[in-house]
Amino acid sequence: MTEPAASPLVLSVVLGFVAVAVGLLARRTLDGSRGFGGDAATISSIMHSPFSASDLGLGSYSVIADFYQWLGLADAPTTASVFGAVLGAAVLGCVLIRIHGINGGTLPLLLALLVPVLVGVYEAAYAKEVLISLGMLVVVLLPVNWFGELLVLTTLVVLGAEFRTYWFIVAVVYVVLRICLVRGMLRTPGRVVGAVAVLGVLTGIAVWIGTGNPADAFRYEVNDTAARQNDTGSLITRYIDLPEPVGGIVNTTLTSLLFIAPLPMLLKASPYYLVIGILFAVLWISLVRAAARSREVTTTGPTDDRLLHRFVALPLAFLVVQGLFEPDWGSALRHLTPLLPLLVGAVDLVARRSTDPPGPVAPSDTLTPRSASRPGKTTMTTQTPTPSAGRNVLATYLGHLRRWWWFLVIGLVIGGLLGWGASALMATKYTATAQLYVGTAGATSSSDAYNGAMLSQKQVGSYVEMAKSPTLANRVIDDLDLDKSTGDVQGMITPAARKDTVIIEMHAVSGNADLSRDVANSAATQLKDMVRDLNQQTAPNGRSTAPQLAVLTEATSPSSPSSPNTRQNVMAGAVLCLVLGALAAVVRGLTDRRITTTERIREIIDAPVVGTVSTTEALAEKHTLDFAAAPVAATEQFRELRTNLRFLDVDNPPTVIAVTGGVAGEGKSTIAANLALALADDGESVCLVDADLRDPSVADYLSGNLQSAVGLSTALAGDADIDDIIQQTATPGLGVVTSGTVPPNPAELLGSRRFRDLLTELGEKFDHVILDASPSLPVTDGALVASAADGVLLTVRHNSTTTDRLTSTEGNLSAVNSRILGTVFTLVPEARGKYGASKYGYGYGYGATAPSATSTAGDTH
């Protein structure tokens, strides 16, 4: 089985670097050739306007400009480019982690490689698509239950309310498509295309009824000039001219369908649109096929289906809306780019189903489990399940945060200290503000007054630009006799204005409160004089009627510094480092291969966790427990293991059970010995066989008068009969077969027919035969013993056994057709065990020893 977490994470990081590289290196050249960087220039101009972005009334452009200003990226285009590329790639990365990597073949892989290129081209700049990517990131991370779907709709509604209103329509269409997918109404590509057409018609009717405008009015209003319509990058205003509302509805529906079959793009006969047309055909046809196959029988579970439905329905809903609003072919791909990661996830989830087997498939191997040759026994083969792609990723991340909580605490403390330290090192600054009023005089009528007011508003922006000039700074220097450079004074003065007002504010910042006051007042006075002088110079007769400035409010000495804001800096540092700590905790959790939960075991092994054994002092000291004494936590755990074994296969209960682990140190000998004692304590006859011929331990664990000179190896070599090697113990019903002398060829002995015959004889003499087998990874002995038994118990050590190791162990056992009955979670800390806990250890002499999670006390097996 492929490890689900790390490889998608690594691939995501690589694709993120690709997006950044494309954005920083190639985008400028591509931008120059097609001109789709106009949005970046528009957003930049809004951010550098003297007016507030929200006051300019430029819709989504103002929203994204406010967003970049809030991030502090107004004057950092390169950082903004990296941010956009990383955010777009992060959506793809989360999709890959959510679906556990690309496993569906070549097409999903090619699409996954295409996405960071398009992200770099379209989002590595000041781009409106960045907000859409942020929304898609939320959509991808949300769980796939009903509450998660409610949050998905909330996200779409927020995008509609705060960004672009057409996301309201996307939300409604998304709900309709989800219902259709769940009910299996879109079982063929034809039905999917038909659903797109029907939804296009219905949304067109809704637009016509709701606004009174043709359904395609939003689209052709952008193309309402002859130059725009003749532009090779624009859509034809209308394909078919029909009376309203039919004309608009037909044209919007055709536009959506022609994205799936992009004939107009291909007919433009230019290399650029040929490539774009082919891309659209591949993308949308792939998604249509994914939608049609989303209800096929799968073994991955209903959660997987719900995630697939989300990834299919949202891009299809956006396709319907693109028919309503998309003004030209070039922007269509740009607007679609933030949703492409969802499309990649949908295509991969569907593609991998054609390669997944419909059910368990027995491995083809010449070795077969011992139970296959015994009358009345049935063979159960194992298959590694693919983790559900719809696993609640949010819950997984929260689990990582809970496990590595100290990352967050350290981040919070360090961030707060950094904020406090930065504040202590920052120079104290004071800000003073003077206000100027812009107005005209001499109005003799209301129309003159209105015209004068409008002229004053228009001149405000020009006056603000004058206030930024070095001329004003030099006049302030002369006025106050300052010993400062022009650049220093320019840096002290910040003019500002708001749209629809005639007020200009002159902010002055200095380390001296009185100086900031003086500079603000001087700047206001000098700007007033500059405007007066310029108006007189440009007046034809020496008298100007242009707007003049008057000091509205003089600055006063600020009573408290404006910078540093220690509280704000401490909070900002704490929050920033808290986020970094959370990110570090999640990354640590994703890259940490050690198993700490039974859920993680179940994802890898298609068998139940039949027991959990906590750490305990008794096992650390004696390796075995006294089941005849008063019950303690450890004995109850082994009794629970005994009970669970009996319910694994009621009709054909296993008689010969091998206990093994992946490597040394996972507790297999301790589990085997105490399981045998627990079964004997219940009145059953049990034979404990030390099948670890390389480093035997059963005789030492059970102590007493057990002899190791004659045992399993002796019988397998033909030097003793079975009755000669069975030794009785002080525990009624428990017989022991020790390992015998350590042979030079243990693998040959354990793989022999004589060993299988010996197990058959023991199975006829005892109710249960427990085999303490060698670890499965360092040597082949463990797999040979497992293949000869009726079933295998696999030990997994808490916080030590890794997912890779467990996967390899399962693979080795499956390769010899071993039947994994279940797993036993060992050395579980008290907080995770069902009973009280202390500690017991386990070592092994094969050179590969599991790292100790706790200190041990003499336990070497």
C-alpha cells in the first residue's frame, strides 16, 4: 500500500515551487503577449489612489485591492505574486492530501502538473482569482458531512456577498447538482451535458425575471463596442439573434456548452486559442465523464462518494455561470483556474476506480496458509485497503494539533516575545494631523455652487499628489529651518483624502511630538500657498476662480505615541507565530510515520485491532502475569484479547496462531506468552511454541524448570518425537515447546513439511497452539511460521512502529498468503489504554531494534 500522507505533501510542495517559478520567471513574458495582466495594473492603481479603495465603487476590483492592502502587499508586487502562486498551489496540495495522492493514471497526473503552471500564469500577480482560491481552500478542507456541506454553501454565499454576486447563483446550482449526483440522475455524459443545458436555461430565465435584462446582458455589455467585438480575444456578442427572453437564454446556454466543445476557440485559428481550446475540451470532457461515473460501484465507501460529488458539482456549477457572465475566451480560463484543483481531484477519484479491484483478491503465491489444507477450515486472504479519500481531513489536522500542542504554545510564547522585543527596539513615533478644506469662492447661483463643488472634488486628487512632491518638502524645510534632507521630510509627510469629500488630511510623523505638530501645520500651510501661487500663475488676468485651500483644523501635539503599538505588536507576533506553530504541528503530524492510534492501524491492515496492552510494571519485571491472582489492569487486557479472538471466526475458530511483529522490540514474545497463559487460565489446553529459532525467549519468560536443549529444532531435525519435546508447566493446561538448540538453518527447518505436520499434530492434542515467531522484516522465519499457522496476530508498538514498517510487514505476510486475524497495540500509554498503565519493554537480538518509547526494565523480547 502507498503511504497516503507524505508523498502528496512532497508533491504539493514541488508543485508549489513550480507555480512560484512560473509566476516570477515566465508570467511577465506571457502577460506581454496576451495582455491578461490588465487586472494587476487596475488593482495596483486602486491601491495607490489617494482615495479609499472601497470608496471608488469598482466592485470586485475594490474588494481585492482592500484585501491586498490589508495584507500589507500594496507596495510589494513580488511578494504578492509569490502569495498568489503559493495560495493557488495550496488548494491543489490540499486536494492531493485529501485524496491521498494521484493514483488514477496519466490524465490526472498531467492535469495536476498543468494546474501550477496556470496558477503561476494567472494568479502570480495582483489578481482577483486569489480570493476565489482562498474560498476553494476552505471548500477543500471542510468535512464531507451535512455540516461541512452547509459550510461550503456559506463559503459560496460569502463570496457572493463580499466579492461577486454571481457566486449566489453558483451556490444554488451547486445544490441542484449535488442532489442530482446523489440520486444518480447523471449516469451518462449525455445526461450531464443535458443537465448543464437545462440549468443554463433556468438560470437565464431567473436572470431575466430578476433583473428585467436579457440573460446574456452581463456578457455583451462588456463587448458593446465594435473594437471589442472585433477583438480576436472576445466572444461573439450573440450566436443567435432571437427575441427576448429567448435570445439571451439561448446564447448563455450555448456559451456554457461551447466551453465543453470549444469550436469557436478552435475556429479562431491562432496558436494561442488552439491551445486554450484543447485545454478546455480536455478539462470539461474529463469532468463530464467524472460526473457520469460518480455513482459507479466503489469499495472506498460513501465518504469517498460525497467528496467526489463536491469536486464534480462545484466546477460544473461554475460552468453554468460562465455562460452568463464570461466576456471573452482568455478570461474564461483565468476565472476557472482556482477551481481546477477540484477538477483534478474528481478526475483522479473516478479514474482510480477503474483500476481498483472490486473486492479482496488472493495473492498468487505457491505458499498457502495451513488452514487451507485442514478439513473444515476456510481461508481468509487479506488485502490492503485504500484509505478513504473522504476521510475527515479537518479532524485529522485537529488531531495533529492536539498531539503536537506544544508547537502552538512555543509559537505563541515566542511570537509574543518577538512582538514585545520588536516594540522595545522600535523608535517612538508621534503622528499629528492637520486638515485642509478645498473650495471655490464667488458662486452667484446654485449651479455655480454645484459646479464649484464638483470641481473641488476633482481637484482633491491633484492636490494630494502635490503634497507628495519634493517641492512641498523643501518649503517645509525652509519654513521650519529643519536640518533634514528633502527625502527625510517627504517620508514624514503623508497626505490623504477620501472620495466625495473636499477634505485633505496632512499627517506628519516624527520622534518628537512637537515637531510632528509643526511639520503637519507647516505642510498644510505650504500646500495652501503652493495651490494659491499656481492658480495665480495659470490665471489669465492674475485672478483665479480655481479651487483654493484653507486650513480647516490645525494639528496639535499628540499626547501619546502612534508607534510602536506594543499591545498590537505582541498580539500580531503571537498570532503569526501561533499560525506558524500550527502549520509546523500539522506538517510534523503529516510527516511523522509513527503509529499512535488504532485508526491508523485500521487504515493499513484490513483486520480488527483485537487488543490493546498498556505499559505495566509487572510485565517489565517478570514478562508474564499471574492470572490466578487478583485481577489487575494488564490481566484484564489479555482476557479481553482472549475473548476477542474467540469471536473472530465463530464457525471456524483458528487453532494454531502465530504472533509476530515487523521488527524487534514490538512485544510479540510478551503477547504470545501471556495470551497462552490467559487461554490456559480459562480451562483450555494450550501449547506455547517458541518458533523463534534465532533468539528464543519463551523458556526465560516462563522460567520454572523448562529445558531449552531439546525442543522445536530437535524435532524438526528428526532427533526427537513430538511427545518428547512438550514440557509441562506449573500452570494447569499449559504445555510448552521450547526452541531447542539454535540451528544454523532456521528458515529451512521452519519452511519444511515436517514443521507443518508437527503443527497439525499439536493442533490435534491441544485446543490452542500459540507460536512465538521471529519478526517478519529482518528475516524470513516469521513469514514462514505465519504461512503454516491458521492465522497471525500482528503486534504494533505505540509511537514506535511506523506506517511504512507496518505496510511492509503486511506485504510480507500477504505474499505468503498468511491470514492476519488482527493486530495488538502494545506499550500504549496510560492516557490511551483502557486500564491503568506503567511500562514494559521489549528488545531483540537481530540488529534492528524498535526504538524505546519508555524506559524498560530488563525485558529483552
